[in-house]
Amino acid sequence: MAAAAGVARGAWHGRLDLAFVRRGHRTVLERRTVRMPLALQRPFYPEGPAVCHVLVLHPPGGMVGGDRLDIALDAEAGAQAMVTTPSAAKWYRGLATARQTVRLRLASDSRIEWLPQETIVYAGAEVRQELRVELAPGAVWLGWDITRFGRTARGETYAHGTWRTCTEVWRADEPLWIDRQRLDGGGRALQGAFGLGGNPVLGTFAWVGKRVSAELVQAARDRWAAVGQPGDAGVTRLPEGLLCRYRGASSAAARAWFIEVWRLVRAHDGRTPAVPARIWST
């Protein structure tokens, strides 16, 4: 059972270290090092042998102050993997900072898609998330993050606490995209027009490592219009990639749009059609 918010206990430090390798037409999980409270489900192949799908488990269900998760994913040349989670992650309130560090290294012509389910940040949570991606020539990374501030179903707002994230994508010691965000509980950014505008959900979708066309950007915007959900959305063409932002009240709306953009990106990259994980709809 997950520790309740504010309950003192020893901090947990979970580790996950995975390596994906291409063997002929198949991507296999060659190396796995796991330390609780992280766990790993057996790899599966809903798209066929080329793309290895992996489900990362966090049995406690939430993070409290002092907890830390370190995740490392390596993709060797030509390997393709999609990594997701079975349920929403929860960050409970606490006096100390809880941290998650994700490091991805992609060799030439490899692909990793980092697609976790929603994160819920409780009032009073002190959160630090860091994600660093290192791309070799020809490698491409895709990731999304959907965060809800406060347990809104219970009327809770993110009245206090601090949420900080840093995402960096590099190639040959050159930055391709760096994104740093900070929200202070009860701060002006939660209500301001240039922040969340009073909305509880923030979503980011990024595809980095390959140039995109103006037509792809417009197609991503058109898919948002087709979703027909409330909220605000924006699409930006990066020097080598695509960036989508969402703010609104619905995690489901953000994910529905991101899945549609994921499908567009797969086609643009000349790959097999995207297959959403079954666990997302349960």
C-alpha cells in the first residue's frame, strides 16, 4: 500500500536500467537491472517484432518527500522501443523533495518513445523531475508528459508546494531542445494568462531529432480541432522536431490529441502505425 501523504518513513530509492538491442528484424531487451520499488513487466510486441513495448511498474503508487527514482534507457543501433506505465503517478505532499531522473541514450538510427501515463501532483508536493536524452546521428526521441495539479475531483488545488522539471535533448554536445519549467503552489503562474490560466492540467509532447515540414505542423493543429475537446493547444516547429502544448481541464483530452499526433509522427518518420497501449483504456 502506498504511504499516505505526510506519513514519515524511510525514503525509497528505486533504479531501472534497460538496454534495447536490434537482432535481425527484432528489438530485444538485452539488459535489465531493477531495484524496488520499481519493477518491469515482460516485454510485448503488439506492433510486431521491430518495436519492443515495455511497461514500467511502481507498485507503491506514489512518491513522498525524500523518495527517488532513477531510470536509464539505452537503445543500440537500429533498436526501437516504446516505454509506458500502467497507471497515473502520484506525488504526495512532503517536507523534502521527491525526485525522478530519466536518462536516455540512443545510438544511430534508434528510436525510443517515452509515454508515461498522467502524473498527479498533490497540494504540498515538492517535486523535481529531470529528463536528459542523448542522440547519436539518425536517432529520434519522442516523449510526452501530462500533469494534473491538485486532486481536482476532490476540489483540491495546488495551493502550496513546488514543481520543477527540466528536459534536455542533446546531439554531439549540442543542445537540440531544452525546456525548464517551474510552478509554485498558489503562485501567479497557475492563474495567469501566460501560465495555466486557471486550468489544472498541463501537457507537453515533443518529437526531437528530425526536421519536420510545415504540413506536419498544420496537420497536428488540425488533429487538435478534430479532437473537439475544451482547452488550449499549440504546436511549434523546432529546429529538429515538433513541440505540442496543452492546457485545460482534461487529461483524457490531452492524451487523445497526443495519440493522434503520435500517429502523424510515425507516418512522417516512415514507420509502422502507432499502436496505443491497451492499459491506457482500462
